[in-house]
Amino acid sequence: MQNNDLIYQFFTYFGLTQDQIQIEEQEGVINITLLVDATETGRFIGRFATTLDSLQLLLSMMINNGKEEHLHIQIDVGGYRAERQNTLQSMADRIAADVALTQSPQAFPPLSATDRRAIHLLFQDHETLTTYSEGEGQSRRLILAPKA
């Protein structure tokens, strides 16, 4: 079964039709946008985006099952991901300013795996700062530190 067919079939279980699902694949990432009524966005996002992250994980497991090439899955609904990216960028800018000033590592507040990955990507090519994670499970924290 092709990726798009699998994605369409998956979301039919949530009452969505193909015209409510936009799929774009670029550079190893499948971006899925759900076009639902504003009153329905909360059902797909969930508290602290746990539902959205869970849907992403399930689809990722289904699409990448047994394949050598791993595709990242990103689901957005109601522009949530763009808003969240702006929030993460602001937080990262504040913490980066503190790290640059003090030259000592700073921990981010608790973040989901999706948010930690987004911040890792923000700093992956940074000249003077680097990120790493410490801890396990709910205690896992993202650290921003000066490069050695």
C-alpha cells in the first residue's frame, strides 16, 4: 500500500475524507495538513498536543514498518505547528541569549519529543551553541550549551 493511501485510510477512522487531508513529501518528511472545522481542531491536537504527537507516532510506525529509509511524519491542524514553532523560537532565543551571556549550559522546560527535535534542528548548524538531551522519560530535558 502506498504512503498516501495508507494515510487516507488511517484518517477515515476519524471521519475525514480525502479532500480534508493534504499530503506533501519533501526531503524525507511527509507533511500532512488536516483541513477541519475550527471547532474540531482540539480533538486532533489534544492537551499539550499529545493527541497530535500520538497520531504522528502511529503513522510513522505504520509507514516506516520494515523499511530501510525512515521518513519523518509531521501532522498539522489549524496552523498549530507554525504557532508552536514561533513559541519555541522565542523560547530558544531567550535561552540562547542567557547561554551566550553566562557561557554556561541552560535547560529548557519540559518539552515533548517533537518539540525537543524542533529545537535540536534550530541549533544544528549554529556556530557557537549546541544542544543535547539528558534524562529519561518524563524527566528528559533539552540542554543548550556553548560549543567546546
